Amino acid sequence: MSRSSFLIAPSILSADFTCLREQIATCQAAGADWIHVDVMDGHFVPNLTMGPFIVEHLRRITDLPLDVHLMVEHPDTLLEAFARAGATYLTVHIEACADVQSTLKHIKSLGCQAGLTLNPATPPEALRSALPLADLVLVMTVHPGYAGQKFREDQLPKVRTVRQMLETIHSSAWLEVDGGVSAENIPKLKEAGANVFVAASAIFQHPQGIAAGIQAMRQALA
């Protein structure tokens, strides 16, 4: 897939787990590019969500890339389990890594693509030393932890800055955004330089259904 593409990654944080197979199939049929998995440990963020077994089951029901966002303390202890489960991308928080470059190298050694993210209060400069190792950079546009939060406009300058940083080092890493992303704000995020768009409520809780949610985002990107 061309790095000039704009990708949509439904986040299963808002999915109905009683019919997850059907909902993933609907996402895939509607043109979703990745499936985003939000992993929370109840420590790094207050919420507690899903573990490697969810990724393992997702891998059985879809061939889409699985984009696993680790909102956890001590991510190095979990990398091997998620890699074995079938993760395509493993994204860690710079705030949770004692040695972020070592962590990104560990992810790559496991055969996964390495992602790097930061909380809204963390300046983009914190990414600089590890940026050449990243296959994906995720800018959070809400405080991580819960679905359904309101998109933070004040994070748009950070998206622009990270895009400039990536271009300066001639990096082909994806620039992903997550948090309150919807058809209403996706044009601003695209203009700022993002090319992967994670959405939970805007897709899984769209009034006309999952396919309509994805279609609305795709039309807004066009």
C-alpha cells in the first residue's frame, strides 16, 4: 500500500464484543484499512481493557493489519505476547519507556512494525531521538483511556510539527491520530499531515451503522 494513502483504522474500543466477528467483517467490507486495538492496564491509564487473547482472536477472523496501541506501564514485558498473538504494529508511549530506542528495536526484532506515541501534554521534541526507528508515530488528540472523548483542537499544531520532523529526517513512517476523530475534523487532521485516522465511536456508534461511519470518513478525506 502506498505511503501516500490515507488509512482508516476502526478502534474496537467501541465495538460490540457480542458480535465482534460480524462487526470486523463489516469494517473490512466497508473499506477499513487497519483494525486498531487499545490495550490499557489500569495503571498507565485508569481504564482496563483487552490483552493478547483479543489480538489472537482478531488475527483468526481478519487479515487486516492489527494496530496495537499499548497504553501500559513497562511495555517491554508485553511485547512478545502481543507479537505472538499476531500484532502487525506495536505502539508504545514514550512516557512509559525507560529506554525508548531499545524498546523500538525489540519490537522490530519480534517481526512487528514499531510505533511511538505521546500524551497530549508531552512535547513533540520528546520524540526526536527515537524518531528514525519509528515505523509509525501516533499523536493522541485526547487524553488516552476512554472512548467518546471530545477531539482536542490544540493538538493540531503538534500533528504539523511531527509531520515536519518526519520530513526533515526523510522518514516514511505513518503519522496516525487517535482521539475524537470524526468526519467533521478529519479534513483538518489531513491538512496537518496525518495519514492514518483511528476512530471508535464515529464508526461503531454511527447512527446509520459501521459502514456509513467509514464511508463518511472516507468522503471527508476526499
